[in-house]
Amino acid sequence: MTFSAAVLGASGYAGGEIVRLLDEHPNFVVEYLGAHSREGEALGDVHPQLSGGLRQFGSNDVEDLPDVDIVFLGLPHGSSTDVGIALAESGARVVDLGSDFRMDSAARYQAAYGSGHPRPDVLADWVYGLPELFRDDIAGARLVASPGCYPTSALLATVPLCSAGVIRQDAITINALSGVSGAGRALREDLLFGSVDEGVRAYGVTKHRHRPEIEMGIEEATGSRALVTFTPHLVPMQRGILSTVTAPVVDGTTLGDIRSALADKYDSEPFVEVIDLPPQTRWVVGSNRALISPYLDERTGMAVVLSAIDNLIKGAAGQAVQAANLMFGIDETAGLPVAGWMP
Amino acid sequence: MTFSAAVLGASGYAGGEIVRLLDEHPNFVVEYLGAHSREGEALGDVHPQLSGGLRQFGSNDVEDLPDVDIVFLGLPHGSSTDVGIALAESGARVVDLGSDFRMDSAARYQAAYGSGHPRPDVLADWVYGLPELFRDDIAGARLVASPGCYPTSALLATVPLCSAGVIRQDAITINALSGVSGAGRALREDLLFGSVDEGVRAYGVTKHRHRPEIEMGIEEATGSRALVTFTPHLVPMQRGILSTVTAPVVDGTTLGDIRSALADKYDSEPFVEVIDLPPQTRWVVGSNRALISPYLDERTGMAVVLSAIDNLIKGAAGQAVQAANLMFGIDETAGLPVAGWMP
Amino acid sequence: MTFSAAVLGASGYAGGEIVRLLDEHPNFVVEYLGAHSREGEALGDVHPQLSGGLRQFGSNDVEDLPDVDIVFLGLPHGSSTDVGIALAESGARVVDLGSDFRMDSAARYQAAYGSGHPRPDVLADWVYGLPELFRDDIAGARLVASPGCYPTSALLATVPLCSAGVIRQDAITINALSGVSGAGRALREDLLFGSVDEGVRAYGVTKHRHRPEIEMGIEEATGSRALVTFTPHLVPMQRGILSTVTAPVVDGTTLGDIRSALADKYDSEPFVEVIDLPPQTRWVVGSNRALISPYLDERTGMAVVLSAIDNLIKGAAGQAVQAANLMFGIDETAGLPVAGWMP
Amino acid sequence: MTFSAAVLGASGYAGGEIVRLLDEHPNFVVEYLGAHSREGEALGDVHPQLSGGLRQFGSNDVEDLPDVDIVFLGLPHGSSTDVGIALAESGARVVDLGSDFRMDSAARYQAAYGSGHPRPDVLADWVYGLPELFRDDIAGARLVASPGCYPTSALLATVPLCSAGVIRQDAITINALSGVSGAGRALREDLLFGSVDEGVRAYGVTKHRHRPEIEMGIEEATGSRALVTFTPHLVPMQRGILSTVTAPVVDGTTLGDIRSALADKYDSEPFVEVIDLPPQTRWVVGSNRALISPYLDERTGMAVVLSAIDNLIKGAAGQAVQAANLMFGIDETAGLPVAGWMP
């Protein structure tokens, strides 16, 4: 069974990865590539690493789209709203990799992005596309908002522990380390090689827009309020996110309890593995895998949980394809690499 | 149709890539993994990026091998001779990624490696496995010696021009830049991150062991003597080789002549592409592709030809699988990625 | 005024930096270089970046030392004890960059290193060499134990806040990111370029040996118990440490209170600067500076304090020289760079 | 003796290094910093690694300059002409790090830059500032055009061999590898971390604008025509240039002849060292040193000469200060580091 797909915003890093994954996918055929500033250019000029480089970018306009079974949106923040609504009304299936439809309420959107959502009435139409936590919702959905890379990494590590009641979800500290591709392909001086190589920095301290999304994920999964202190860091590498979660355990919790909570949740998952040594991002880069490793500091009563993903695959393009697989009822792992690249 | 495979020396970088490619290949199934110092360990402990990590390494001994259709050898220099001969006598198909059987004569082996070949009588049994240059030989072979990474990159760029008589093959200069994985996984102080990062160096100047192999390839393809001044360089990146070939053109040669010679040779090749801007190694890393771009400096009468590959794929594991595809008469491109990873 | 110096363990990274700093110092002259496995080699073969490369390494044995005014020890863990005691008895001034004399009690040493200290009776003879916190002690000392790189970065960020009573020192979380030189020059597979480049990892989770040293520093400065959950991470760069401290603030604390506590402590310090944007390690690499930047997450009641140093300079060699300057009563900033290298 | 200095174009990478070197120089005091787009900003906002960050940038206009003893120009190509001429007429000493006054003729300028020089009549007023080759001219000069980074590296390796008549200067091949800072601080997509990291590429093939400058240097030193095929490459590191020169030797030349030619030229030079193993850029980064190592491939009759410098120091800011030292008759090595940074 083969389904036709369009990718809008295909000139970015995540968009390129969607094209690569779909090109190798047994059930999807890419029929349209949309771009904004690169409209009219050949795929090979924008993504020289891809095959089929003669394919040309059309626009990102909905009216230019051919009739396809699914549309993937890899547009900048705020650019998906109109397109997503138009596509929703047209009856298409959509996976939006952007942030426009991720929040479950106007208030949360305001908290994350500092301005009101232009169409809060449609937010309830979209399902949050993290398969390991909301699989059934996704399988029945026509409109999916795919999670951000930091939230994916953070929620996989925290939700099972919050659900099991072994950590205090009102005092979670998350320090995340991200490769530079997480910032996208924008032309910014602070993303020059000369600005990034051989250095690390924190950014968005106390106010990164992914923090409300992380809290939302925990709250939706547990029904209780979450409080997260989130500090992302930029690290001189292309890909990968490592999230280090530190949270007080509930009295009496053992490392065994923590491990059990994670194992119960993930033992049958194809893409999440709980291991007992610190996961390296290199072990997952190139794959759709997530590796999670829990520790307990008995002196301080703190759980330390490490979580590693490839930000462009499990944190973006791979997760979007995983959701699409669910939406079409095909094998959830179809077309998704489980082996990565090293070195 | 499915064939069973064994990989000896599977704990190294090239060995790991063979396993990854074969695991995703529609026609091969890995039935045995051999290693020396890592014998008895689990695949996942040695190559945490691979799937099926519970598979265990056996030894590299021929007697431990199950009966398989093909054996890939990823052993250190000098370690393939006995194994290769034993396997040859057993009737197995073999692709050796090492250097033991690449040379066509004892003299050339001596020139390259500084010592006599222990069994020069068997050298003629092995075919040099560069499909774009020796495809028919490989298709009919049972024993293939897969080329080195530098020779692959250099020969793809030079042989068509030598064959067409447009450059002087007795005055070729090759400067090659290699990622660090080309040096393998050995524990050497000069390969520490602290020794490699943020620096470049030449090595093996005037005496690198791949130079005789490059000259052999040109001579076998053209029947005339080749003289190459070869200077390899180590560059702070994991993968990729860029070879910059500089050679005097034969009087009257135009850039058009040079381009035609390359185009005639490669237009129908699935993995080699002739382009008209300088190829970046990032455009081929992760794929089995080679990109070649020719220039002519009319002031100096020098052709400058640039050639980029992934040293672990087209320069090692991918090329070995490509040869195996030919040996079994299956689609030459089966299981071989043409799209790479970027960023 | 010029003082003669010897450097034992001069073949390591920190040792090389001591030699470089002393060579450019107006008041010290290096008269002896000691090494263990590199004994007999020329300085230029071990540290090709240094000048005066013809100088030869002697041994690390005390009996081979000439009579000098000060001895810097850059020896591996556990190797300083005998040498330090012998030098102490000889009346020499000593700055030990190792860990043998840092702890103020046998119990703390046991907690950090998992074994008893061979000579706990001498621990009280050594002063902990962090000038910004213990300047007067150092100025009057003959024996100084120079702090570790992580503790330097962590203590500069936390002690003023603990002393001012604005954060809860029994619930401090520190996530630190370190360049690879922090692991020294040892030949370990996990420090190969192929193992480090393009990836991040945590290590020593819940049990890194620098954690007790951090707690000791806070406790000595405040007289109250400290509890720190410490997670160090290895990042693909040569130099630099960024510590991200997260701790609950005491009720009613404002960001202004936090900034004041830091400013009061550091306004007149030559090497510590409190800034109001996230410090990058690149801004301090090459210098003896520390940059500190505080934040307050009012939603969660957590202070987030960022602290950046060059691990080999302010975290090792520079700090040792700074202590030596104090010990000899010369200008504390003599010979210490305040401008770094970028790019 | 202290001289006052101004630096125009001080916001770029080379400009920042000039400020750093002059701040630490015993004989110069920086009295003015000029910038174009960063005019009005504080030094610390533009170069956070430098000390004295509160100093403010003025404009790059000559009329805003205070009366100083020397002006360093770090302006983009083409921007120095008017400023340089105005300063020359004002009687100031000037060292221009740009390319406007390097060429000795309008024809050569046209060949390099593709357009006519706006004021060819003034070219003869400027001296080419490579001290090891044109020391006496510089010592007597008021106006110095400081060499490009590639020419510095290439000329130090080739001129002594051309002058000694041991290589054929009409058939020189130079492959150079450069760190990214050589491209300056411009906001270009191909200089993003995501475009540079983990890859190499050639650029400017057969037409880089530094090739005519290299040929000019050889021709001025030898009086004979030079023909150079020059291929520069971009490498994923911040600093450093390695030039690999390959050229046919004149019949009968031995490696001893080559070494002698280099030794005779450089034995008494404070910043150039001839060594007998391949120089690594890491050995010179941070210093004003150049390392040169010659080889002879007797089979092919080719000399291979390797030459390493820090492109921002010996290839730019350090060389400019070295020239200024000569112009003022102070110690040529004053304020110039001979020890570098590693790791």
C-alpha cells in the first residue's frame, strides 16, 4: 500500500530529513516539495546530500499543492497556522512539525510564545504526536502536532516516573544539551562555525519556549501540575540531544522502583530502550531510537535520569513519520532506522 | 533470494558498517560475527549504535565459522592472508577489505608494505574490487580484494583521464584529506581527541602504503606506467575523503575534453556523479556515492580534479557490499544508500 | 624579583600550561622539568607548542630536584602524597595541582576516592588554593592544594549565594559541561577522537570524585552542611567548563538579592566578572577569567547560576600560578592572561 | 619607549587579534578602535574574550582618528584604498592587513581581483610586509601592506627553494588547508556551523585571488617568472593554515640540498623553524611561529614541503605587529608569542 505525501518547508534541516526518510519508506511517495525562499530551486542545490536532486521546489502555498494523502509541515514558528487550518478543512491528513498546534490551550500558547494564538478554537482538533505516550490518540487522528525535540527527550524520561509517582513533578530540573541543527538553518551570527566551535553556552535560561510544552506533556499524562526548571545548552556538534533530568524522589523510592517504572513503560517499545550506563548521543544519532538511563543519588534523594535522542529524527522527522505510520495503520516502525551512525 | 554472510573483524569501524549495511540489505543475512580482542562480547557493547545488540562475537578463526555463502574480512593488515587462503580453499566467496590480496604482484606488495608477501602465488586468485573500473572481473569472481579508501577516491578521479590520454600519468600529484575513522579504532596517542581536534597534519609523506595501490590501479587500467606523488592529510572530522588531483594536461586538452572523459565513463554509473562545483565530503557522507569535479588551470596547464567519498562506505563497507551484489548477480545497488546525512 | 621553579608531571596538559605561563611570567624562572614516562625526552617532543623545546625532562623524583623556590606538582591522583610530604619536610614551597592534599579530613578523602588517605595526619598542613575564597590563607601558606577544575567553577558560583543565605545549600543541583582536556592526556578508548567528536555524554553520575570537594568548599566557607547532586558531562571541545547550578532560593529572595550577593563578593576581583547574559566558555578560554551569570525562575523558585572558566587555566595551571603569586607576595595577576582566544 | 596606535576594522577576527597583541605589547598603547557596523558598541560586546571591554568603537573614518604613531587597518577588500592614501598623506605610519596595497602593479591587481586598481600610482609607496623575506624594506618603510595568510604560508616554504634554484618555480602545486577564521566573520550560509563542521571542501579552484600574490612574492624574490597551481581548502577548525607544496626538483637535487636551502635562510630567524617531521597546525596556533618541513620523493622527482602557521597571527595580526616592531626599530619579537596553545 502506498500513500502520496507532500512536504512543505522542505528546505530546512528537518524538512530534508523527512524527504530522506520518505524516499526510503516502503509506503510513502513524495509527490511535492514546498519551500519559501528556495522556491524554484532544485532539491540537489538545497540538500546536496539527498538523491533525486533534480526535483524542484514549489511554493509553500496550499493552493499549489497537488491532492495528496498526507502533508508534512516543516515551517517556521507561526507559519503553520493558516496552512494547517486550510489543510484541515480540505480533509487532508497533516503532521505539523512546527509549534503552532502543539499547545492544548490558548493560555499555554501565550505562556510559551508570548502572544495570543490567532485561532485558539482549532487547538483541540490536533493531537500531540508523541507515540510512546499518546499512541491511541495518534492512530485515530487526522491532524497531528509533532512534539519539539527538547520535549520529546524530556517527556520520555519524566512521564513514566511522574505517572508512577516516584519523583516529585513540582520540582523537576532539566538541563539539556543540543547539537546545533536544533536551531535550524537560519543565518545568524551566533550559529557561525566561528561562534559555535570549541565552546558551550546556555541560552533561553528560565524562559525557553519548550518549557511550557514539557510541563503540558507531564500534566496531560498525569493530571497533576508540573513545575520544570529548564536550561538548554548549545554544544559544538551537529545532531543529538541529551537531557539530564534531576528531581527529588518521593520518600522511600529506590533505584529499583525507578527502573521498574521505566521498564514497565518501555519494554515493548520498538524505539525506546532503558539501559544502565550513561547514554551517548552518538549511539542514537542517525536512528529513531531513544536511550534512557536512570540513577538515584541516595545521599541527596535525587533521581538523575539521562535521555538521548537524535533531535532531527526522533526529535523531528522520524517522529513525524512514526506518527504518520500510525495514522495510516501501517507498521509503526516502517521506514524508520534503528541503527545509527558511528563514528 | 537471501544469502548468508559472516563478518570477521566486525569490531572495527569498517566491520561495524558492514554489519549495519547487511542488516538493512534485502538479500543478505548476517549469521556470524567474528572479533579478536572483543570475542565473547555483545555487539551492542562494541557498536552501541547498531541494532540487534545482543548478538555475540565469536572468534576470527576459520574453524569457528558456520557454513555461509560469503565472508567479509575486516581484519588488520597482514591478518587476512591465512584466513583468506583457508576460505578460498573451502570454496567460500570472500570479500577482503584488508590489504593482503590487493596487489597484483609480490614486487608491488613489497614496495607498499616493506616486506615480502608470504604467499605471492595466490595473489592472482583475487580480483581488485572497484566496480566502476573492474565490474566484469568482480561479477565473475569468487575472491575479491576490496580497494583502500584513498585508492578508491583517487582512481575514480584519475583513471578515466589517463585512459582518455588527457593528463600525463607520469606526473600526478594527489593531496588527500581524510577523516579520522580512516585510521581505524586503534588506541594511539595521535588519535586522541586532544591530539586531533582543531588541527591538520600531513603524514606518510612520500611513503604512504596506498600510493603503490593507486599506481597499480592506473597501470592496470591503462597498461602504462604511472607516477604519483601522494600526500595524505588527517582532518578533524569522523568520515570522508577528499582527494585533490593535480596533473599536467596533454597539450591541447580543454576542460571540455576532461569533462567528456569523465562523463563518458560515469554517466550510467549509479554511484558516481560528475558535478561542476567543488564537492564537499558532507554531501556524500552516509552514502555510497562518489562526487567528482574537474577544473583546468589554463595558465599553468594543470588539471585539478576533486573527488569526494565516505571513506567507510564507498571507501570500505559499501564498496564491499557493492562487489558482493555483483558476485551474486543481484542488483548492484541493493542495500546501498544513495542519500547521505547532512547536517 | 625572580624565583626559581620546578614542575613535576610537566608532560601532561596542565603541566604544559604551567610551563607556558611560567615561561612568560616576570617573576618565575623554570629551572627543572620532571616527567615519568617521558623522562629523558625533550620538551619540544612532548609539548611541540611550547618554546625552548630543547629543554629535557628529568625524573619526578624529589632527589633529582635542584634547590628551587617553588615546586608545582602536576602528578596523577595518588602520586603527590610522598613527593608532597618530602618537599614539605625539605622546607620548599609547593603547589599541588593533584587531589592528594585537597581534602580537609580523612573521611572526606575516603568519600571522594573510595580508599583511606595514606597520611591523614598531614592534611591540615595544606591550604585549599582558591584565591577568591581563601586568599589570606594562601598568602600565608607554604603548602597549597590547588582546587579541581569542576570545584573551581562550582564554588565560585555557589559560595557567595550560600554565604548570603539566598539559596538552599542542601538542595543544590550542578550540571557541568567539560572539554576533553579535563580528562588529561591518558590513552583511553573513550577519549579517542572517534569516541568523542560529535557526541555528548554524562559520566560519573551520582559518584564523581569532585562532588565531595565541592561540598567541602561550601561547608568550609559557610560552616553549614551542603548537599550537591553533581552530574558532569563530556563535550566535544578541547577546553572550558560551564557549570549550570540550579538551587531553590530561600523564600522572598529576588534576582536582585542574588546579583548583589555575587557583586559584593566579586566586584573587586581581578579574575571574576559577574555578567548578565549566559557566559560562553569561548569567552574565557585562554585566560584566567571566570564569568558568572545568575538567573531566577520565579515560577519554580529556582536560582540558575552559570559559571564559565578555562579548565586548564583558572581550573588548573593559572590558578596554581595565582596562588604562587600570593605565596611570594607579588602582584596576584602577574603573568596571568585576562584576554582569551576567540575564535 | 611607547607608541600610540589606532586599529580600524577592529571588530573582525584579525582586528580583535591586533588589539589583543597590542594590549599585551610593551611598546604600543591602543588609543583608538574603529569599526563600521559595530560603531558605538563596546569592545566587550564584539570581542567578549578581550579585556578592557568597556572601550568603545569609533568609526573607521580618518577624520575621527586621533593623532597616533601608527594605524593598523583590518578593513574588507577594497575599503583600505581611500583610508590608506589619506593616512599616507597625513604622514602617519600604516600597516594595512587588507589587500589594497599588496600588489606591485596594476596588472597584478587586475589579475587577482578582476578589476582595475583605483589608484595604481600609489602602489609603489607600499612595502610588502613579510619580514623574513623583505626585512630591510620594512624597517625603512612608513607604509606596509601586510601579506595574506595563504601567501605567508606558501612564500615561507617556496622562496628559499626557488632562490637556491633547487625546485622548478614554473611548476609549483600548492594545496592549502585553512581554518574557518580565514574567511572572516561574515554572515554567510556556507560558514554556518551546520555547513562547515564534519566536512572539507576545496574552493576558489584555479582562480583564488591569493595565487597572484604568491607568484608575485616568488618573482620579486627571484627575478624570474613563477607559475603556481593553487587549491585552497576549508577545514573544520577555527585557526591554522597548512600549505603542502609539491614541485619538481631541478635535476640532481638531493633532500640535503633542500634542507640546506631552508636552513640557510631560516637558521637565525626567531619565528621560523625547519623541522624534520610533518608540522601540525596545532603546534603553531596561538603563536607567531611558522614550521616548515621538506621531503623529497625520489621516485617522482618531486619535492614536498609542508608549512604551518596560525592564519590570524603569523598570517595576519602577528605579522602586522612584527612589521610595526621593525618600523619603529624596537625588538622584532616584542609582544609576539612564540609558545602556542595545545590542546
